Amino acid sequence: MLLVLALLVVFVAILVVQPWKMRGCRWRRDTRRLADGRVMFICMACGAQTALPKGREPKECLAGEQP
Ligand SMILES: [Zn+2]
């Protein structure tokens, strides 16, 4: 019974952390600033792009979410 509980905890932890979203993303800030004040980030590993408000940095990989 304890083993089942431990497996459940590990399962939930994996769902929360989502390690597959963090595979080797290296975000680089694009010097071009968007019109609404947000900053563009480009991933050097997978080429994904995202725009975030100033002062924030992307933490997870967006590979697979881009068309
Ligand atoms: Zn990436």
C-alpha cells in the first residue's frame, strides 16, 4: 500500500514539474522590442519564439507548440 502511495506522489510530481517541457531550451532576448512594451525571446535550441512582459523570462520549452 505504501508503494502505491509513493508511486502516486511521484506521478503527481512529474505532472507538476513537467520535465519534458524543459529540455535544453536556451532563451535569448531579442533586442527588438515589441510595440506594446513586451520583449521577444527566441529559443536557440528549438527556434520557438515568445513575447513576455519586460522583466520576465521564459522557463519552459515551447517546442511542439509552434506550427
Ligand atoms: Zn526550445
